[in-house]
Amino acid sequence: MILVVGDVVDDIGVRPLEPINPRSDTRAEVRMTPGGSAANTAAWLGHLGAPTRFVGKVGADGVGRHGDALANVGVEARLVPDPVLPTATIVLTLDDDADRTMFVDRAANSALGVDDLDESMWDGVEWLHLTGYTFFDPATLPVAQHLVRAARERGVGVSVDPSSTGFLRQCGVEEFLGWTVGVDLVVPNIEEARLLAGATGPFVDFDRLAEAYPHVVVTLGAMGAAYVGGDVRTQVTAPRVPVLDTTGAGDAFTAGFLAEWVHSRDPKAALAGGSAAAERCITMRGARP
């Protein structure tokens, strides 16, 4: 069982269908879909057949909607309703390269507390996955730290996706490294890896990251992904496919990697699994399978 704890969100995706008209109307395709980096990863894990349990907090009206969306892909969802705050919302705007800019209202995500974590959520769990958003929010940082400690006490492996260069810059790299002491695996994208490694030029020293974490996986966009751990160095290339929407691609990669990694601890096979899931994600709209 893989346990994922963290953000669950209503994504509102906006894809302009013509050049943007400032201070006027622009025709666009607007869709609301379930999202949130942690919930997306859980959804892809469930879709790939990995036994997965998700814990997060939503508005009172979001329990059924998001619970059903996760259950439909095989995830055991334990959603805590907040009596006051709405479900978190992100507005994503897509540019011509299918890249996105995000406007975030964390809402109920910020209300997740240690008291919302039931001891039974650890039943059968071999691996815990967290995203950086739970660490970056001062309201939920204690939850993230509690979960890492609890996992270590139980002999459960832990992975973290740093998630956001903007928030990583705001909190500071040293703070983040301190918060994630004891984590087994970190899964940054290349820009997050650049910040974590203190890179000032084009070269990123992945070995420096491997000094902080036993296992490091860096997603490289169109160049694929790389693994560094101990004496092992390996990389996969990215397939050339038409890109429709990059939203959730990193979450899909993480899920594909973890689904294989928890089973085999084979970095090359896990990289291939992550790459295949990300490939599927970028050829469709939305962040979920």
C-alpha cells in the first residue's frame, strides 16, 4: 500500500483560443477537473494498479465529488470535510507551448491538521509520498514533519516532490533540506533540482543532491529523467509525442516511478514506468488519467 497525503484541488483550466485581448473578451476553452499534486499522484498510482490510499481535506461539498473521482481509478480516499472552508481551487492558464501558469487558493488544504490523521491510515502501508505544498504552507508544515517522523518509526519509505520553484525560493533551500531530513527519495524537476543543488550555471550537480537524499530522481522535460543513488547513475530519454497539456505530467511521472520502485527498487525500470505515465498525461487535457 502506498499512502499519499496532501493537496486535493478543483482545477480550472483556461486555454485561450485566440490572442488574448487585454481588458476585453477572449474566446477560450474553460474546464473544471479534479486536481492537486498529491491527489493527482494518487490517481495515477491507482490507475496503474498500485494499491493506494489518499488522505486530504476538502470543503464539505467536495467529499463526494473528489471521493468518487479517486475511487473511480482505484484509490481508497479518506477525505476530511472542513465545515467552513471551500475545497482548494487553482486557475491554470495554458500558453501556446501547453505550459501553465497557476493561481492558487489553498482553502481547505491549509486546514489539514495532525488530528485529521487516523492511525488506521498506516495499515498495510509500505511507502509514504508527500508533495512540497504540504511543507511550504506554515499551517500544514507540522503535518508533513509529523508524517515523516511517523513513517520512519514504522520503517515506511518516504518520497517528496518539491513541487514549486516559487515556493522553494520563498522558504529557502536550507529550510527545505532541513524539513525533509530522513526522506528516502526526492523527485524534483530540473529547475527545482537547480535550486536544491545551488547551481549557478548550466550544469546541475546531481551528486550534491545525493548527499542530502539516498535516492534522487530528476525529471528533465523533453530530455527525459535521471536517477542518482549510491554508485548508480542512469537516465531515460523522453519519447517524442504531441504535447497537449503539461498539467500533472510531473505527478504522473512520480506515480509511474513509485509504482515500480516500491515493487522492485530497480531505478531503470522505475524511470521507464515514470516516463510512460508522463507520456500518457501530456497527450490529454487535465492532470488525471
